[in-house]
Amino acid sequence: MTEHTTTGPAAAAPPVSPVVSPRPDGAVPGTAPGTRSRRRLNFTLASAALFMFFVTWSLPWSLFSIWLTQDIGLSAGRSSLVISANAVGCLVTMPLYGYVQDKLGLRKNLLYWIGGLMLLVGPMYIYVYGPLLKSHFALGLVVGSAYLAMAFAVAVATLESYTERLGRFHGFELGRARMFGSLGWAAATFFAGRLFNIDPKLNFWAASVSAAVFVALIAAIRVTDGRRSAAVDAAASSVSLTDVRSLLRYPAFWGLLLFVVAVTATYNTYDQMFPSYFSSLFGTRAEGNQMYSDLNSFQVFLEAGGMALAPFLVNRLGPKRSLLLSGCIMATRIGLSGLVTDPLAISAVKLMHAAELPIMLIAIFKYINQHFESRLSSSIYLVGFQLAAQLGAAIISPLAGIGYDSLGFAPTYLLMAGMVAVFTAVSVATLRPDAKGLPESVPDASASGLDGVPEPASL
């Protein structure tokens, strides 16, 4: 890592061990065989936990807009209000989750809280959320948005951020572990459409069962490399609200916010209502639901392969150019969705997501680690990326809903594609060049307690 002048709160962080290069087998010289074994086990457990989290999330969420319109009976406009409310719930939760996880470092307290909420997904959807949306719509918006944010929409970012931090500690790429999350989503989505056509409640009960497995896997993760883990915990404990607020002074942070709000949030708004549009292109709802479920499952299997390959591409292109590439893919997919109506062609367009998401996810973490303090990575990821995306969605979703109801899906998609294309072009100037690394005023990550952590290596 390039040396930078260390200033601010990070300067007081405790000294840590010098940088140690891993061996070709991924082991760190001088570590006991038991420690190396624990690192391999933690990679396996984290990968399996991501798999089960995405199984749990996919079962109720992959057909969420279809559930809203077909089972609950909401219009496209009202469904967009639900999506907007969910985004608002994320706005409240994300800063808190990001700050708490940065304070915890590699401790799992917040993940246990998330696991407890996930266990309630079946009863929540069946006995609380669904009935409230039918009888007391406004109250349903509030209750559902709070629960979904804490249990899934923000929780996924927290779990990804924890895994990325664990990967930096143990020396593996996030993409290799996150690949199993995509496989979990694909596996669950394959069955979700079929279960939905039998009875939507089956998806929700199955999600509660898979949540129990997730909790068991999280409990099995142990970080036992005492000296290095103590340094991480000490650095995490030094994180303060002042550190988080200081991000607002950095132009690099605002450049990232612009890209996320104008590009990623617009794309996410489009993608959340896409299942309803897709299923409407078929002769019957049941046929469309099952076709979307099968297609989404295939797409996410491709996405899993993309997660394994994306680190090589992002390392070659650099984080900034990789983010811009993902923006180009987003604009293309939205635009083509407004131009083609044949089910086969629109299915091909859907598969573009398998390339876009891995590139964007890996690039965003590498951009954060290159341009900001790594001890604040959870706050930056949840605030600078996830929260900004939800803020944009909260603004864009109601406007998109008006467009769906008044203009139709296709014309609205063309307008959204134009917006994404324009702001991707603007981001060429506003995203910080990769070669600049950390701004001079930003404390060096070497004081973060992660210095001495091996670079990603094969396990």
C-alpha cells in the first residue's frame, strides 16, 4: 500500500504487526496449522452463510412485485409506493447498521440480531405485513419497510461488508465468497415461482427454516488469530461519529454519491418492477410467474460465475472504470427493455444483470478501500452506496410509478435509460481517478488495525 500522511482519529490507533505476505497456498508464514485451518473454515462458513442468507431473502423477495400485484391486489402505482417506503426504511437503518458494524469490527453481534429477525419472516409476511397492506395500507407501509430494511435490504449490505472485512483479514476475495450468495438466490428462485403458484405462504415458511440454518453458520465463525484480531477490534473501537461525519468533507465521497443516486438507484427502481412487466408478456400469470422464476434462477447462476471472475476484470480495469462499465450495462439493459417485447428477447435482456451486478459489487468495495479509510468501510458502503441507492429509489420510485400507470412500462424504461446514460457520462468526471488513491487529508488505512493483513490469495 502506498504510504500517506496519517492524521485525525486513526493516528491514535495501536501499532500492529508488519505486513506479511501469504504463501502461494494462501497461508501466512509463521502461523500455526490450526490457525490456517480456521481461516479455511471461516471462508467456508462465510460462503455458506451467504448462501443461506440469499436463500432466505430470495424466497419472499424474488417475486415481491408479483406478490404485491397478484396476491395482495395492489396496482403498479401502489406497488411502487411500497417499494419507495421500503427505501425510506433503509435510509433510517443504514447509517445505524454501518456505524455499529464498524464499531464491532469482526464481532458478530449485529449479525445475530439480523438472524433473529430473519427467523420471523414467515409469520411477518403471512400474519402482519400482507394483512396490513390489504386493510391498513399506510400502517403496512411503515411496519413492512422497517422490518424488511432491518432483516434483509440493509442486512445484506452488512453481511457483505462483514465478509469483505473478514476476507481482508484472512486473505480471500469477497467475490469468491459472495458467489455462493448468488448460488443461494438462484437455487431458491428456481423453486419460488413453483411454490408461489401453489401457495405464496409456502415461500415464507421455507424462508424461516433456511434462516435457522443461517444463524447456526454465523455462530460457527470464529476469529482466533489473537494478536491481529485484537488490533482489528481496537481500531474498530476507535471509530466515532465524528469520523463518519468527516466523510462529508471529501469530494470523493460526493462523487460516489452522485453515481449511486442517479445511476444505481434508477436501475434498482427499474429492476424491482421488472418481474411484473415480464410476467405480463405471457398468456397467463402462472406461466409468466414460472417463466420468470426459471429465468431469474438461470441468470443468478450466471451471476455466480461472474462473481468469481469479476475480481480479475476489476483488478485489470481499476475500480472507477469498472463502475463506469457497470453503468453502461445498466443503461443498455433498461433501454432494451423499453424497445423489445418478445419474451425470448426480453429474457436475453434480463441476463445482462449477470454481468452488471458482479462488476459493480466488486468495484464498489475496491473503490472504497482505495479512496477511503478501510476501518470505516462498513459505514462508507452502507451510507455512500446502499443508503444513497435507497435515497434515490425513494425519490425515483413514485415518479416511475406515475410513469407506469400513465405512459406504460416501455416508454418509462426509455426515459430511465436516458437518465442512467447521462449520469454515467457525468461520473467520468466526478468519480475519483484510481491512480490518486487516498486523498491527502484522509487518514491512512495502515492505522486501521488491518495493516499486516495478507492480500487476497487463493485458499
